[in-house]
Amino acid sequence: MSKRELGDDFFRLAVEAAPNAMIMVDHEGRIILVNAQTEKLFGYRREELLGQSIERLVPDRFRSAHPGHRNSFFANPHTRSMGAGRDLFGRRKDGTEVPVEIGLNPLKTAEGSFVLAAVVDITERQRAEERFRLVVESAPNAMIMVDDKGRIVLVNAQSERLFGYGRQELLGQSIDLLVPARFRGNHPQHRSSFLANPSPRPMGADRELYGIRKDGTEVQVEIGLNPIHSTEGAYVLASIVDISARKRADAARLHLAAVVESSADAIITKSPTGIITSWNEGAQQMFGYSASEIVGQSIFILIPKARESEEMAIIEKILRGERVSHFETIRRRKNGSLIDVSLTISPIKDESGRIVGISKICRDITETKRAEERFRLAVESAPSAMIMVDDRGNIVLANAQAENLFGYSKQELLGQSIEKLVPERFRDQHPHHRSDFHTAPRSRPMGADRELYAVRKDGTEVPVEIGLNPIKTAEGEFVLAAVVDLTAMKRMQEELVRTQSLAAVGEMAAMVAHEVRNPLAAISGPLQILADDLKADDPHKGLMKEILGQVNRLDNTVRGLLAIAKPFSPKKQLMVLRQLVERIGRLVCEHELGRGIQFSYSGGTELSLSADPGLLEQVLWNLFLNAAEAMKGRGEIRVHIRNPSHAVELTISDSGGGIPPEVLQKLFRPFFTTKANGTGLGLALCRKIVEAHRGTIEIQSDLGKGSTVVLRFPIP
């Protein structure tokens, strides 16, 4: 065995025996060596890794940038840690991620340049750090950790409360920031003395200690010092207790006794077994018992029979050291009447922490309950949909109109996110709009200058108008939304637009009849004579024919304008509708567009209708030709006639390509057309004729499957 081979074996054995995952990668990012710890960490067998790109072990969100980092390292290779100042993660075979630290070591051999990466799983370290941070954060006292230079590196919420600084204002600052000016000069020396001989101990034995708050006021404190040694250096964790309260304790107790006695709330204490031990004036006013009557009695004297198990559960909870806040229930007065109350119940502990009693603050909420009920009834009886949402966006109240509008029952809505009623295309932005409202709550319409839509249970959308009203209660902040369905208003607006369009057509028709039709008549006659005089082989014959065709087309447009503008007075006569439909169908089959069309008829063989046959013939001719054109001259037109209650219904269905929704809503507007040579007047005329018969016309379409026209005529 050569020295080189021997060296390679030693290298591989050393890598294999390493306690951490070791991965060697060539300059193209291919894995050429891994050890057993790598298999264990990432879940791959080594044969699954060898020859693969190192990006296989990089999480998706970092993968695109990783080749650039590799190239930078190979351009300037030196031993260093990877991603300084950044959190690094590896990706296991099962797709889970693991936090890691990575050390990079460049290797140069005769075969080329490589990098040997030592990968350390720091999951447990992070967990330990997180546990330490949580312990510090949940400590009941202010906790501050300082490094060996006196810089603050960790504070908890209690520190923020005690000193009045946000933690971002404290981190990185000298601890002397919290030392009153008169002690600040000596403090660095005290720190140095502690670090020279670190041990857990109280600070400033036999001395009064003070801290200084952000507002410049001083607070008397006790401080416990605990040295902490880590790989990153020496630290001191200081536990800081505000003891100013102790000095005020006696005065506070006297003050508290006065407050208890003068409080309008009932303040009661009882033993752990439920025997009443104190009773203030507020309790006497609320329940009717004097202190001499009730002290020494069981608390169950105030509790209705049906609520006794509730009280037992509360006592058990308090004896476990828990607290009950704002618990709403019912209690009984001396005269037997019942009262709605809100209870806040806490354990009373002695200095050793043993629970020796129970304190109860009882507030009469009878009027509040009545007000809530009045509010609920007002919401329920509102003519619009009313929905109340909490500050998390969850629905807490909905009325019957909300059920009618959205199609959900109240049980299906309560507790759900309000985004359930927001169309999907707006849903992502809605939480942001909610946050903006809560930042500056005031009564206002929602979405000023924007069209608003809600989505029903069946997935359909409805145009709405929403008024927002902020409500503040003891339970938190809420928003009461009044939601008005604008569907009927939108239809009225569309009808107004249509009516205005028809009025415009009428004005135009009067002008066209005078300014266009008369000149057309003067043009078409001479043109026809000129055309007749031309010989059959004259090259201008075809051009003259085209000019006459365009003149006739313009004349038809003018006729359409006049037909729409002219008021209809149908000359009705009784006829069998099926016979008229079949006759027009036969005529369409002879038209150049209808030669490849098949008609099928069903229903209404004997059904009679009182209508103007001439006008109805125009409608059928127009609709049949539209269907034939939609099927490009080939397909089946299905006609069905039926007789629902007090009406005749005629349905015409084709198998064409269907109509897009944005086009469908505009079809009956005068001058709207999707045809190259269309006038946009045909369907508008059809609608006018049908409405002159007091009927309705509706078009339904399924894109890619075809369209259906439904005509309905009332029967007297």
C-alpha cells in the first residue's frame, strides 16, 4: 500500500469516526464523501448521497442562492464557519428541516479543490436556549442578563414593566443605564469584583439598592446575582425585585380595607370549605343580608339549587391555585329573588403560599344583561343583515337577515372567520383591511369608492354595501357590520341604463329617418338603374352589386333603429304557438346559415297564446339565426314549450360555444354586438317586443356547452 493510499484510508477513518456529520463536496457541488453521522442526521443512506448535488440537503427556500455561496467560497477558500450571523437549516430525506451549524474547511489535492463541511445538529441547544429564555420570560421578577463588559444581552417582560423601557431600548446598552447617577461611578468596580469571584449571592448586602426608571424616578429593589458560564463567555443573570411595595404594604392594607368597605361591588371572603368569613357593605346592599346575619354561614345560602355543582367546581379550581375572572352566573338574594352577577374569584395565600381562604368580588350585571338583550333584539329585528365580529375576525353574532342573505344558519356562522363570507379573490387582503379599521376605529362605510361583494354558501356572489360600527365592551373590541344586498338596486340601475339607451335610440332614430334614410332612397334607385344597364361581363358589375349590398345593409340598420324607437302596440290574436315555431324553423332551414341545422320540438302541441304573430315571428327568426350562427351552421336547435302556472314558457337551446359571463350581461343593450357585421339591435328589439307582450326574455349560457333563451308570456 502506497503512502498516499494509506493517507487516504486514515483520512476516511478520521471522517467516519467524527462525532458530527461530515460531508466532502467537490467544486461542482457534488457529494463525494459522507460519514455515518451524516446518514443518521439526514436520513439518507450514503449511496443515496454520493454523486448527488449538495443542494439536495438545502431547504427549498435557500436552494437557488446556494450555488452562488459555493462559488464564492471556492473563489476565496479558507477555514471558517458558514453563514455567519444567519440561521442555517438542513433538509432531511423526509422533508423536515433541522437547525445546524456548519464549519467549512477547504482541501486541495491532486484531483482538485474540495470542501469538507462539519455539520452539527443544534436542535437540542436551541431547545435548551429556548427553555432558558422561556424560564426567564415567565419569571415573576425582572430578569436581566449582562455580559462581562456590562452590556445587557437579555431582559424579560417584567424588566420592561419595572423600568419602563422596551426591551429593544435596553438590549446592547450598559447596565449602568439602570443605575441612579449617584451610584453610577462605583458600579463598574462592583461588577469587576463580582466577575473576579463569581458566585450566586445577593447584591449589595446590608445596603439599600435602587434602580432608575426611564422616566427618571427611582425604585427600591433587591437583586440576586447568578454567574453563568457558556462557550460564548461569562455572563451574570440578575433577578430584580421591586420592594417598594413592601414599604407601602401597611398603608395599602388600610387603604384596601376602606376600599372594600366602600365598594359598590360585593366583596366576600370565605374559607376553603365555603364558610363566609367577611362581608362588606356592597354585599349587604346586593344580597340583603347584614354581616352579622351571614358571616359564619355557608356560601351556598346565596346559590340556587341548580347552580350548586357550579360552585363546587369553582372551589375545587381555586384550591388548585387557579383564578376565575368575570364568570357570569346567577345568585339568590335574601328575599329569594335571583340576580345576574359577574364573579372574580381568587385564592388567599399565607406567606408560605398555602391557600387559607377564597376572595370573591361579585358585580351585579342585571342591567348589563338587559341592555345586551335589548341590543340582541335590535340586531335581530334589523331589516338588513347584521354581523358582529371580534378583534380576531371571528363572527360572534348574526341575525336572521344574515341567514337569509348568505344561506348559512347562525350555528354555521358563529365562531367562523368573517373571511368565510369574502369572495376568494379579495380574501388575502381582507385581514389587512380589518387591522387598518381596528387601528383607527370609527363608524364609516366599508370600502369607500370600491364595489363590494360577498359570497353565499352556494358559492354565488352578491353585491353589497357595508356599514362598520366599532363597539367597545368589557370583553374587548368588536365591529358591528350592517350588510345591505344591492342586487335589486343594481338591477334598477341596469334597467335605467337600458331605458336611457332606448331613449337615445329614439332620438337617434328620428334624426336618422330624416338625415339618412331619405338620402339612401335617393342613392339606391339610381344605383340600381346603373347596375341594370351594365353588361353581365362588365368588370364594374360586381363592384356595383357590393355598393348596393352596403346601401341595403345601412337601410336595414335604419329600419332596426326605427323599430326599436317606435312604440309597439301588439295586434294580438289567439294562435297555436307550436305551429308558428315550427313554421319559422322550416324557413330558417332554407336560409344559408340554417341548411346544416336540425330542429327538435317538444311540448305545447295544443297550447294557444294570444300574441302578435308578426312581431313574434321577428323574435323567433332573430333567435333561431343567432343560434345557427353560434353553431357555425351545424348542430341541433332544441325547442321546448311548456305551461307553468299562469304562463307560457318557450325554451330555445343550442349546442354552440356558449357566451362569456362578461358578454352575457350586455347582450340586450342597444348597439352592443360581438359580430363583425352586426348592428347590436336584434336582441334589444326582441326584448322590446317580448316586454310589449308583458313577457320576459332571459339568456342562460354555459361556456363550451351552449346557450338557452327562455321566453315567458303571462296567461290572463
